[in-house]
Amino acid sequence: MFAGIQAVLFDLDGTLIDSAPDLGAAADKMRVVRGLPSLPMAHYRPMAGAGARGMIEVALGLTPEHANFDVLREEFFTNYEQCMTEQTYAFDGVHELISCLLARGLPWGIVTNKSKRFTDPLMRSMPLFESARVVISGDTTPHAKPHPEPLFTAARQLAIEPAHCLYVGDDERDIVAGRAAGMGTVAATYGYLGQKADPLQWGAHAIIDFPADLLQLLQKA
């Protein structure tokens, strides 16, 4: 499945970077300002991949169906903007993985559901992303994952056929989008697997437990 791969695309949060501490801090601030006790980070981490929806549900027990959810989401976004680069780091092994891809002449890029409002500041704050050939945010196209259009857009910008691209992500919607785009798909288990997530059921072409495992897959191709 991975023979002929000419580019590797990645999800962002939970795949390349650990942003859970900053996401959790933004949500926890919503509790504190309402006089509620702070929650340990362990409560937030499993839901970090769900973005504002997951963080607000953990912090306040509210879902998107709540009448004031849009207002709460913007409060969360404002909090996050103020702290989003304070405790966010690349997962162990990611720098080495990217260096190896570049050494092999494989271009790489990012396809995330994170909006440009947050993606761009992160790109500027972390030298890791200077070599990314393409960055597609959640609002770059009219559709977000699991729709395949963001992945098609990334492939077009790279001038590489989707069938020759590999997509790596830590959420089922990443795998759904990748398969719909005709790409090889890899599920990353070191990210923010939700409490009920089972990567074995996602239909990924491969599963990795560490970033370096991806290199082994490519070497076998």
C-alpha cells in the first residue's frame, strides 16, 4: 500500500504536536472564572482532539446543543489564543521523523481541522514547520475532515496525485478522509485517542505507536 509514496501529510494536534496542555488551560480558565474548581490535565487530554467541543464538554459539561454554546466557544477560543504557544511541543520523535523524510526527498505537509486563526500562529512559533510544503487549515476549503476536499487540496498544491500521498492522523475522521481521498492512511495511537476510540476499527492501512514507526513502514514499501 505504501509503495510509490511521494509525499506525507499529517494531522496536527495529537499527531505532530501535543497541544493538550494549552487547550486544557484555555478550557480550565472557563471553570475558574465561574468559581468552579480547576480540573487536572488528565481530564482534558483524552478529549483534546475534539477541539472546542471536547474541551467545553469536559470543563462545563455542555455540548453544542446548548443555547449559549457559540458564545462559550468564542470564550474558549479567546482563552486559547492567549496561551496557545506556552506549553505546546512536538511529540518525541517528530523532529527526527521530519528530518528523515526530508533526507529521503519526501515533501511533507499538514492537513488539520484547526482554523487558520490558530494554525498560522503555531506555524510561526515552531521552527519544525519551516520545511512544511503545504498547510491546509480547517477553513482553507469549504469542507473540513472527514470530507476529503482538504486532502485533495493539499495534493493539488503539492502537484502530487492523492494515490501517491500518505496521510497520518490520530482520529477516525482522519482515516475516513484519507481513504475517501484515495490516500494511504496511518492511524497514530500516541495522540489523543478519545475514551471510547478503537483505532483497529477505523480501517487505516496501518497503525503506529510512535512517530519513528512511520519510517519503518516507508522502508518496507
